[in-house]
Amino acid sequence: MQIHLYAQQGDIAGVANQISNGVAIDSLDEDFQKTPLMFAVSSSDAGIDMLQFLVEHGANVNAMEPESEHTILDLAVQSGNINKVQFILDAGADINYQTENGYDVLIQAMYGRDILQDQNLISILNLLISRGAAVNGRSSYGETAIKVAAHVGRFDAVQLLLNAGANPEQLGWTELMHAIVFGNLEQLKLLLEKGAKQDVCDSWQRTPFLLSIQVGELAKTKLLLAMGANRNDVGISGKTPLMYAIENNRHDILQWLIAEGFDIEATDDFENTTLMMAAEMSATDCVKILLEAGANPSRIDKYNNTAIKVANNLDIVRMLVTAGENLSDINDNMRRSLTKIDNNKFSLSQLSLEQYLAGKHPRFGKTNPELMDIPFWQAMICEGCSAYRAKNIFNDTDNWQDKAWCYQRFGRTITQLPDGRIIEIAGEHEDYYDPDFCIYNDVVVYQPDGSFQIFGYPQDVFPPTDFHSATLVGDYIYIIGNLGYANAAISDETPVYRLDCHTFKIEKVETTGDKPGWISRHKAYYKEPGEIYITGGKLLVIQQEKSEYIDNLDSYFLDLNNFTWSRVIQNN
């Protein structure tokens, strides 16, 4: 329902219109199971005036999400907006609630945002405690507010909670650990000289050495190592010393650890590297230090993630691209930042039902190219939601099998041109068993200000394409490979197309030579004087009417002077 979108956007007039049309003030959004007030307290676009309007019209300030059990007070606290927290408390929110698993407001205050950078955390905790929040609540998983604060390295919050009466035994800290966090270097040295043990762990499996890294006082860390700390210490889930430095953005300690010979490629229990952690945590200085020290940006974790896939900062993305990573591998949040699509406020809530129905279905272009000026498609790009959600918004739920156009995709490529334009090519939505599964053949061109155009193509000019590569060479992008629909694959062919970056016309490139075959999920890069190299990926093999995808173990290059493929000869 659109009331949730209006509440999220801070659009009081839109919410008022929905209420006048009979929409319930506490109606749950079908996808996220949230009320309009829940959307409003979590959104930076909705202010106190939006909250006040909803409450004055009967919104329940003690409503709870059915699945997550987050209350409205929880969501306000996790937004980091102290004014919203105070308003919800003043409106009658129950500060002493507990979820079925024992989570209370102080425990929840430690989650839901970048807690390390939250400058309002201490003020919010003081407010909640002054209103009667219990400081020693414990979840069924053993979490308490002070334990979580200590885990993430908010030692100022630990001190506040201790002062408010939190039980210090929850921390599992020795006298040496207390000195590391709150004491000075002389106190630490005195305890070590008296024989304080360094092989004990706190409640988060941190030794004194690991805890000192997270605290971030290099002199203390140096002293501990000099006086017997084990350089092979790892914490919970196999977290390495370098990871503790990165987790709290202690780049001076990170540099020192590297200089001391600590392994930059050591992984935790999930095969995460230090570079992956730094990229995910937007620790820009740490990423720079690691890359300069030779960290491998192509390492893959247990879940097939690389550093660029988990990066949450465009500066980090650019550093990783410079280090050889593929821009197309960035996540959706980074894609939106890169394309500046969030500057474009066109949304589904602005569309009429007629516009939705007119543009609902995927379709091919009629010319090469055809400008697809379709409001529903444009709104879907701006909204970034699934086809399933779009159908719900327009109450189009009678026939789920009726496919809807969608721009929430994987297997597409992203190319940035020297003039600042961004070009995204094709990709697929959902898997084959989903009613909205579709492999697309369109091209979206973003201008530097976030405006964009969608171009469609006849199927016989440019077939549906996904998991291809896109290589910029001069004024052209060469589109190589494809997973595609199963009935379109030809195992001994390698599809190659060329997109003109000025006219956006696409033409098929006929190639000869020792072709890779029907390849997808590969990497491609350009090398002078005119060759595109292909490495990795998957190859389709068809034998006795059975098909399978195997790893591509060879490298190939396409000579752009004569469009001939050659296999790279490996020197033994």
C-alpha cells in the first residue's frame, strides 16, 4: 500500500489522502510487515512532523513487527535520532518491553546502524536510562547491553553502563583488561611486571593483546607484545589481530602490525580476509594500507564474496577497481551511489494504475536502439524494488504468473565512461522458477546528474544477455559471453557484440579462430595494441544431449584488428 511509501518519504499530504480513502493507520506493509509509523521512525526523510501526524491520527506507538519483534521505540533508537526517540517516549512507548527472546531497548540500542560512528549513542543511552530502562537485561542468547557495547568497541558506552549499575562480571574482564581499556600505560606495565596473565579471554574470546588492539592505544599493544603476548592469538570466529584493528579503524595499529610481520592474508572462520573486512566497514585508510602492502583483492570468502562485492564506500570501490577488480561486481547500494540514481525522486507512488499496466510487461525494442520512455520502467529503476513488490503496491495480485518488468538484477555489467556517464547492460531478474524470471537485453545510460535513458533492442539484434563481460575500448563497449536462456546456447560459439557509446547502436561482431566457447561469469580486460583477454568463468559443454557448465581453465584473447580468437600459450 502506498501509505507506507508516503510515510517513509515524509509526505504528510500523501498519508492524509490514504487515510481519507479508508486505509488503516496501522496497516502492515505486506513485504516488510511494518506499519507506516515504523517506516517513518526509520527514515531520514520523515521528520517529527510526520511522526506527530501519525500518532495524532491513532498510530499505535507500541506496535511490534510480527517477525523481528522490533517495536517502534526500537526502530527510533536504531535510527540514531534522539529527537525521534524522545518523541516516541513522550507519546507513551513502553520502555520496559522485552521480546520473546529477552531483547530490551538497551540491547537493541547497540544494533541497527554504524554504532562506532554514532555520535548520539551516549545521549540516547542517557535518555533511556533516565526514563527507567533496565541496565542488566539479558537476551536468551546471553547478550546484554554492556556486553554488546564491549564487543563492538564502544568503551565509552561500557563506562556509562558501568556507572549506571551494569554488572561488570558480564564482561569477563581481568584486572589487566580493565587497565587496558580504562587505565594508563604505567598501570598496565605494573600489572604485567607482577605477573598478570595474558593467556586468558574475556566474554568475547579476546585476550588482553586483542583487546588492546581494539582499544586503539598503540603503546599498550606494543608493551603487551614485548612482554609475552602471543602473536597468533585469534578471537571469536577466528578473528585475527589485523581484523580487530580494522574493525575499529585503528589504521596506525594496522600499519604497525603489518610492519611486525602479521599475515595480511590470514582469514577468519568464514574465510574473510582483512581487505574484505576493511571494504565492508568502509575503513578507507585501512583499505589503502592493505593494498599498498600487497593484499590480494580477488580473494573469495566462504559465501563467494570478494572485497569489491562487500565494499560500502565509493572511494574504496575505485581503489579496488584500480587494483584490477571489476566495477560490475559492486553491490546495489554502491551502484545507486555511483549512478546517483537517488538524486532522481521519481517513484512508484507517483504512478497511476494505468501507467503501471501500460508499462508492466517486458518487451523488446523495435529499432536499434529504441528509447524506451516508459514511466513504470523509469520508476522501477529509481525505486530499486522487486517485481513482486511492484505488484503488491498496485494490488496486482490476482495472477502472479503475469510477468512484470524489473530492474533488480544480477549478471549485468556496469561501465564508467571517461566523461562520467555510466552504462549498464542487460542482466536477469530472479531464477528460472520464479514467475518474474526474465533475462533482459536493454541498456541504461546514466548521466552524471543521475538522469538516465533506457534503450531497447530487437531480439535478433541483441539477444537477452547476462553474466557477460563489458570492455571499454575507445568509443565502443565490447560485450562478450552470455549465460542466457538454455535453448539459446551454442557450445562452440562465443557471442560478441559491440555497443557504440555515442549512438547506442549494437552490432554483432563475427569472430574466427580458437574461440573460448559459450562462456559466462568470466573476467575481461583490454591490453594494447588492441586485444581483449578473457580469463576464468564457466564454459557450457554439451555431450550426448546433456549439458553442463565447467570451469574455464584457459585464457584467450580477441584481436580487435581482425576479430580472431587465440588461446594464450602458457610457458612452463
